Amino acid sequence: MTVHDDIERVLYAEDQIKTGIDRVAAEVSRAYAGRDFTVVSVLKGSCVFASDLIRRIPNRLELAFLAASSYGAGTESGELRIDFVPTGSEIEGRDLLLVDDILDTGRTLAKLKVELRARGARDVRTCVFLDKPSRRSVEMEADFKCFEVENLFVVGYGLDYAGRYRNLPYVGALRRELYTT
Ligand code: 5GP
Ligand code: MG
């Protein structure tokens, strides 16, 4: 048994992901042309996306990590807890590109944007690998995004279910019997 056996269908295959990241990387490169910025990858989910993305952006940039987790291991996002933030000098006066795996209700990125501004960031923009617009509960749109997904729980390419499946090289839907009780 491998993680592949638990996937019901593939939503975005490796070659589609590559094409999507090429497009977003070009958009980000243009938007930040001529100015330094810092990519802030929200752990753990965005580490796969962020590492592929930065290697396609030729601009001068720095990389920082922020760890946030929502309580509970289920398929619904709960209360957000910030576990780790970049140091003051990595944030103060800098232009930040906050990178996350998926924009769902919007609560995570909305809260993180406020937090980073409060810590002195000059500008905070957002870039997400996936966007689930049907689930939004707060006003929040990403400045850059790769793909939209329907209202469905997805895993792979960094996204987990109870800690697993981050290592899938594609985005897929889990077999339903694995997460419904
Ligand atoms: P938001 O605060 O926008 O509701 O939640 C964003 C977070 O919820 C994501 O960073 C991710 O951890 C989690 N999440 C939302 N939808 C999904 C999904 O379909 N699959 C997985 N694996 N995580 C999701
Ligand atoms: Mg997350």
C-alpha cells in the first residue's frame, strides 16, 4: 500500500501544476520587478509550492517561514494559532509575499496579513496554490493564485489529511470512506 492507493481521482496532475506555477511565477516576477521582497511560506502546507515557485522567480528575494495551525485534525479549519513568525528584521519595512497552500474560508490569510502588518511589514500580498472561492467566510482574495477547486477536500502537493499525503506530486481527492465517519 502507498499513498496513491487512497486517492479517488487526480484533480491536477504534475504537468498541469508545472504550467500553473510557471504562469504565477511570471506574474509575481513582473509585479515585483526592480524591488526586493520576502516570500513568507506558511508551514507546513505551502512548503512544496513555495519551493517550486521561488525557483522560477529570477528577482532578488529572501525566504522566510511562518508556522500556523488550526486546532483539530479534521477536514474543517478551526481556530488559528500562530506557532512561529519571522524575526522583526525579516518583517519590518519589507514587502512580503505570503504564500499558502489553499485559500478556503479566508480566515488564515486574513489574520496573518493583519499580524504581519502589525509587526511592521511595509506591504503584504498573498499567493496561494489553490483557491476554494465557494467556501469563503471573510472578505479575502489572493493577489496571485494557481488554480481554483470546487468545494471538495483535497490532498497532495503539500496538502495533508491528518499529516499524510503531503508527498503526493499531484493534487487529488481522497477516497471518501477515508474521512467520513
Ligand atoms: P482557511 O483559513 O482559508 O479556511 O483555511 C486554510 C487552511 O485550511 C489551509 O492552509 C489548509 O491547511 C486547510 N484546508 C482548507 N481546505 C483544505 C483542503 O481541501 N485540503 C486540505 N488538505 N487542507 C485544507
Ligand atoms: Mg495550512
